[in-house]
Amino acid sequence: MRNLADDVEKILLTRDEIAEKVRELGAQISADFEGEEVIVACVLRGAFVFCADLVRALTVPATIEFLSASSYGKASVSSGNVQIKSDFEVDIHDKNVLLVEDIMDSGLTLNRLKEMLQVRQPRSLKIVALLDKPERRRVDLQADYIGFTIPDEFVVGYGLDYASQYRQLPDIGVLKPEIYTA
Ligand code: IMP
Ligand code: MG
């Protein structure tokens, strides 16, 4: 039987390290939004696992919305052409919005989403990204909250995919090179 974990060359972040970091992020975000409400905007599909854990680490009242964008297709490098695939309908005018993303790579996806949401005049718009690969940035954008800064390697697990697979792996790891070339 095929074991997905066998396709992983090395584990970069274990489930325990991730859980600890998500608790820290949740505590920090809750402190920053003390006394306020937050609309959590989860960027599908990659952020669904992170977002599910993060909202359970928040103590401030939160509602959850989903949106999706795509720039990758099947490749492991961004095409640079970010398309909004789906949007939410709730009115964010004068509301606090927390955009939740799995990873910030070129920054193009979050830049595009941020522009789109900013037009709707939220009271605040913050970005939380579990992972950040600053070496790959192509736009001048920083997340307000970052879980881990990682090297320029393609990672999977904990929601992150390669060709739609591996999202279910509980740890975050680097795929074996032969998986890309197969
Ligand atoms: P960006 O627009 O280049 O910042 O890319 C952001 C999106 O690319 C993320 O939401 C991920 O879906 C995807 N992505 C970037 N790097 C990786 C990676 O190492 N593994 C899996 N997906 C990635
Ligand atoms: Mg994604």
C-alpha cells in the first residue's frame, strides 16, 4: 500500500511544533484584538487546516469566511497571474478582518487578496501566514503575524499540497525530488 509519508524526504516542522506555534499565534492575535470581534478570512484550500486550528486558539469572538485564489495550477512555482476563484459575501466595511494563509511565497496571492479586500474599507486588515519564505518575495509585502520563516524549499503537509496531494499529512515536510520529476 502506498504511504504518503514515504514521499517526504525530511520533516521540517513536526505536528507538536506547529501546535505550539498556533497556540502562540492565537494568544497574540487574541490579545491584539482584545474587546473586538474578528472576521477570519481563510484562504482556500491550503489554509484550511491551519485556520481550523487557529480559530480554536482565539478567545475573541470570530466569524469565519472562505475565499480562494489560484496562481499555481499544477506547477510548484507561481505563474504570477493570481485569479480570485471564490469570494465571500459578508460586508466587511468597518470590521476587523484577519486574512489567514498557509504560506507566503512570492507574496502575489496575498497582495492581490489584500488589494481586493482593502477596497471594501474594513476597519483593519491583518495577515497571518503560518509559513514565510522571504527569499522568494516578488512584491513588497509582509504578514502581520508569521508562524515560521522557512528556507526556499517546497513543502507539503498540514494543508499544503503538491498537485492537490499531501494536504492530510500532520507534519510539514519537504518532498523527495523524484516526486516532482516523476
Ligand atoms: P505566493 O502567491 O507565491 O505567495 O504563493 C502563495 C500560495 O502558493 C500559497 O497559498 C500556497 O498555496 C502556494 N505555495 C507556495 N509555496 C508553497 C510550498 O512550498 N508548498 C505548497 N504550496 C506552496
Ligand atoms: Mg494556497
